[in-house]
Amino acid sequence: MLSYPAAIPLSTRTLNHLAGLIRRNRELRRSRWRRLDPGRQALLALAHLRNGDTYTRLACGFEIGVATAWRYVREAVDLLAATADGLHTAMDRIGLLAYAILDGTLIPADRVADQKPYYSGKHRRHGVNMQVIADPAGRLVWASAALPGAAHDLTAARTHGIIDALTGANVMTFADKAYQGARGSIRTPFKRHRYRPKLSARQRAVNRAHARLRALGERANATLKTWKVLTKLRCCPRRATAIVQAILALHHIENPIYRG
């Protein structure tokens, strides 16, 4: 099998941070000699998360077994996920924003044995539902745990307590029509229905202004998906939460403006 060098579009600050977590974990566990030192293990995990390299490719490039590559990546992901901010911690910073943008996104996944809960009728594919909060500039601030793809965005936001947290912090939040009925501090566009088949000129103008503000939130979803491992999850969907939380922690290392 041929191998070649590749680049990872991340800073050495991120590599050193992850290597430090791995080193401290090894010291805590009094781990014996391993095939890769903490720096190489960190590089292995970052190549998987950022570039989406498979375990087979990583095993070849780092001259280790496939099972060893899987074990090293899983360990690094769990260490990073443990350092990610929870919703209540993130609200300390979200509460300082002029306003927030809430949006849901689907992370595609391979089919699983129990397919129905993970099939999104809206996107017509299997995956997991993630709730994302962005700042007024569209920068990623926080991402939720994963729910099966069949979950509606409003249901997911309520399940994670996002609406109550934003309302309690009195943060005006712009969201799309999927969050109609959320109430609190959530602002959604006007929607036609049986008793309002046509929107007035004022309501259409409000919707246009709302769309201009909310559209920036798509940047946060795009930022999340620059990590190629999320192009399509090829692991158990229950691992999606740990992977996304690990990516969120790494994102805040790369962009420390919203780092705790």
C-alpha cells in the first residue's frame, strides 16, 4: 500500500493542547509504553477529525494496527469531549451577546439496525439532529448533544433545555419557522396558515429583515462541518455527541474568542 504526507489545516496550538491532555491522562493512569507518543497520537486524532481520514489510512500512515488507530482516536475524542462547555457554562457568554441565532442541522450517518428513529423526513436521509447557537456574526458558540435525526428541531431544543436557558438569560434569539411556538425570547418569522392564508406587506418586510439576521447562523453549521469526519458518520450514532463535543472544544482552541 502506498502512503503520502498530508496537511491538516490546524495550528500547532491545537496539537499541543490535545497532546497535553493525552500526556496528563497517561500520567494519571500510569500508562506503560505505547506505539505512539502523545504528540503523534494527537496528530492521528486530528487527522481523523479534521481530514476525515479512515482508520485504515491512519494505520498505514502511522505504521500501527487498525484497532490501535481506532483505540487512540476514541481515547482522544473522549478526553476532548470532557473539556467541552455545557449549555449553562456557555450561557455565561451567550448572555453577553446582542442577540443569538439558533438553528438545527443534520449530521448524516450510515444506516443502523434501528433505522426509523434516525431517518429525517425533512432531509430524506439518516443522521443525527444537532442544535447550534451562533453569535450575530455567525460564529459558532455552542452545539448540543445529538438526538436521532427524526427529532423535530423544536422538540430537540426543548429536550436540551435551550429555549428555557435563552429565555432565562433574556437573550433575544432568531430562529427559523421550525421553532414556531417556542415562545420565550425566541423570535421566528410570520408563517401562513389556515386562518392567515396571506401575509401583509408589513409581515413580509419583517420576514425579510428576520431572514437577513438569521441567515448568518448558517455559517456556524458550515464551520462545524468543515471537520470532515462529520461529512458522514461511519460509527455508531451514539458516538456523535462525543465527536461533536470534541470538535467544539477544538474549535474554541483554534478560535479562543468564545473559549471558557
